Amino acid sequence: MISDEKIHVDNLEQLIKQHIAFIIRTVTNLTGRYVSIENDDEFSIALCAFAESVERYDKGRGNFLSFAALVIESRVKTFLEHKNKIKNEISLEELISAGHDIPDPCSEHQNEWDDLPQEISLFSKELELFGLTFESLADDAPKHKDTRNTAIKAAEKASENTLIVDRTYQKRRLPVREVALLNNLTEKIVKRSKWFILSVMIIFVKRFTNLIYWIKGSRCFHV
């Protein structure tokens, strides 16, 4: 047991071994999932934070483990925020690769884009329901502008059809025939861009406002 009077840095390795369970529990409570010693970066961050706690602690800071928990939580939270920021930046690049053009945002609407990272994160979770990722969408995205515009219009119209939306989520796939009939397109045309159409349809169904602006390529589109 650690004495709150004095922490000896020389015994750091021994202290860590004695408090592995405490470190794992602290990170698990913060992340909401079990943390693996071998594979999770969060655990490595927590170890460094625990060592930092040992070096910085004095009895004026109160109970050592309470102090260590605060330091661990602070360092892990910072790491997770940085990790999410990088993930969202990558997601933006992947969306571009998936055939989505980014309009130049008008300065008077700049604040509206603050929710874009959150929308991308929610969009990614919706895609997971269908076994899709931004990388897979990039392979299916129409390369020709006219083809992409046709696909976007088809997706928007399909998003307004309750039966098509319900069937899409029930079957976890795009009902190609129904979408083709609704838009007076051949099934072959829809099949060529089915994952792209599905992804854009999701954006409209979930009313991801910033992504809709993005997809439409115009800040003047109202939802």
C-alpha cells in the first residue's frame, strides 16, 4: 500500500506492478470499455500518467490514488481528443476520395461547420450498420461528375420514400430495383453506384445538415 506521506520514485516499477489493477480500472471507467495491457494505447498513456503522478505527488495534494486517478484521466482524455481529431481529419479526406466535393464555405456561415466532425462520426456509425467504411466507398464512388449527380439525385429521392428507407435498414442493403423504378433508371445504372447511393441516402435520411450542404455542393440548399 502506498503511504501518502512520501512516494519513492526509485520504487516506481514495483509501484506500477502493485497498482496495475487500479490503472486499468481508472482507464476502463473513463473509456467505458475494457483496456488491454498489450494492445491499447490508452493503457500506455495511463502508465506514463501514473509515473508522472509519483514524481509530482506530495501530501498537500491529498490521497495519492485520488491524485493519480485525476492525472491519468486528464492525460487519457487529452490523448482521446487528439485521436478523434485525427480520425475526423482522415474521414474528411476519405469522404473526398469517395467522390464528395467540398464547397467553399461562406465566411458568414463558417460557424455552421463546427458540427461537421460530429456529423462525420455519426455518419461513420451508420455506415457500419451496412458493413461500409469510407475506404470501401472510395472504390465505389462515381468518377464522372454527371454520373455522380445522377446518383445523388436518386439517393435524395429514395430518402423521401418511407418504404425504400425501411426496407434498406431492414435488409441492410439498397433495394436496387425499387430505387431504379422510383428514379426511372435502369437497375444496371443503380448497381454501378449502389454503395455511393446508399451512403448519400443515409445522409439525407439522418438529415446531416453540413454533409447535405457538402453533397449538394451549395451553401444555398435549405433543409
